[in-house]
Amino acid sequence: MSKPLAVVAVGGNALIQDDRHNSIPDQYEAVMESVKHITDMVEAGWNLVLTHGNGPQVGFILRRSELASAEVAPVPLDYAVGDTQGAIGYMFQKALHNELARRGISKPVVTLVTQTLVNQNDHAFANPNKPVGAFMDEQTAVQRQQELGWTMMEDAGRGWRRTVPSPAPLEIIERDTIANLVKQGYIVIACGGGGIPVVRDEQHQLKGVEAVIDKDLASALLASQLGADLLLIPTGVEKVAINFGTPQQQWLDTLSIAQAQTLLDEGQFGVGSMQPKVEAILGFVNASQKNGKNANGLITSPQAIKAALNHQSGTWITSENKE
């Protein structure tokens, strides 16, 4: 019997604890902590494809590029995504190699630069709403907007951030390569930052565009295209809650796709935090069901992954439409 396949989508913000811990060594410390819990899945018999966000890291590259623009040419946004795929992939690849070796597990790990096809006429290009880079106070945000022409938004009560276009992912260009590597026994780190956004021109040639793709939506697309059994999105809390932050707050153990859709429609999940995660998993489970597969989604903290896989923690979203 073949091993089940999980796509694990780690957020870019998960690599940065706070403004005082955003250096590369600090980020690697966070990666090593996450990898300990992800490796538990390998020991439990899962095949893995690991994806990751890059919002803060892309923002850092763009800021460095702007500060150095008098001396070196600026870095286009699609190349910044490619840069972070290599750098963050390297951190996860090294940490996984070391953790697997420490546990006596022989399993190869590879990072794949991944492109994601988008529609060049996507309305997102006229409405840049994807936060990237560091959080800042409102005064700094207004200053950057005036001086640099940035579009800015307040992000889930945590501060202000720069925003860029975020078109919907349509196709993972390297999906067949990823699938073949998984079949050969590799842990594959792919689709970093949602993939490098590309469009096809009139000659069907790929061309990079200035955008950042939502990591969770791209991970859901990749998971459905690979026929994965599970889409796992580690986040800052062990479970999803409704009425969050109120006396009526309630943690959720299991949701059917119908229940999850109802709660989304009610606006129960934060637009900049939990909503895109639930939407991504809902899309994955629905797509899997249409393809005749009973796949599941799971949202939990990295530390709770092992318990959540044993249904002792986490919030599961399943294809079973129980009321």
C-alpha cells in the first residue's frame, strides 16, 4: 500500500517571531523548530510536499533593492519571489536533511523553483491587496506611500504593510516534475511564495509578471493536482475558532465542507488571517471530492501537528457533509 501524500503549507510570517527576530539566523531557528514537527509526519508514514509563504521576505528584498537603487538595478517582483524560493527552500532543505539524519531516516530532500500560471487580465492587477514586507505604524506607512508610491493596508490589527497584486493561481507549471519526485521518494519543497507568477504570451511563451500569489491558494491547487490526501496549513493557533476574541469564542474540532462554507459566508474568519486558509482548504476538499477522492484539510499549530494527526487537536475540514 502506497504512503498517503500531504501538502504542508508553512506561512512566511511563521519564520519571523517579531521585529527583533527577523534576521536570517533568527528565521533559520524558526525553520528548525517547524521542521521537528514536520519530520514527525515522515516518521508516521507520510509522503510530503512542503510549500511556504514569503510575504515578509519578498518585502525585505524589495526594500533593500530600493535603498540600493542608486548603485544597482532594482529587483523585479517575480525575481524577488524566485530569490526567496531559493533562500527559504535552502533553509528548509538543510533543516530537514539534518533532522532526518538525526532520527536515522534516509530520505532525500529537494527544493524546486516553481512557476505558477496566472491570467494577465486578472482583476487583481488593478487592485493590489496582498500584504508583503514588514509591519509598520501608520505614520511610516503614509510616508512610504507618499515617497515611494506604495499602496498600503492595515493587516489584521498587526500594523500596516505594503500591498501588491495577487492574481488567482491557474496551473502549477512544474506539477509533473513534483509528482515524479514524490514517486521517487523525495520530500519536495515547491511552490514557494505561491510560485513565481507567470503568464503565457501570444506565442505561448512564459513571461514573469509583477505580483505575489497567495501561498494557501497555490498550495491547494498543487495539492489537488497531485491528488494529495491532506492539505495541512500550520498557523499560530491549534484550532480554528468562531466568534474569535469574544466571550462567545468557540474552538472547532471538525467541520464539513457545508459547515465551513456557511461560516465563511457569515464572515466568521479574519480576512487577513484565517479566512484564506479556510477558503484554500475548502477549495482543495471540494476539488478532491469532484475527482472522486475523499481528501481532508487540517489547520493547527506546528507544535500540535503530531496530536492533530491523531485527532487530538487541530481543526479538520472534511468532505463528509454531516450536520
